[in-house]
Amino acid sequence: MKLAELFDLSGMERNAERLKKNAKRQADVAKAAQARLKMLKAQQQLRATSTSSSPARTTE
């Protein structure tokens, strides 16, 4: 009898593949969140720059 016959490793292999896919999915989600954060920071900086460089309005 072979060792592979004694232990059915297919369940462990499927579990390992599932864990790898979940880890990749989580990494992709983290990358997307970092990209959104970077975009929001750039927009905020652009708004701050444009408001500070606009001439002040005075009413006369």
C-alpha cells in the first residue's frame, strides 16, 4: 500500500489552494484601498492648493 493511499491529501491540497486564493484576494483589496486613499489625498491636496492660491475677495 502506498502512502498516498493511506492519506487522502486532496482535501488538504484544496484547502491550501483556497487559502492562497483568499490571500491573493485580500492583497488585491488592500492594493485597491491604498490606491483610493492615494487618490483622495491627492484630491485633498489639490483642493487645499487651489483654495490657498485663489485671490481673496473683498467687498467694497
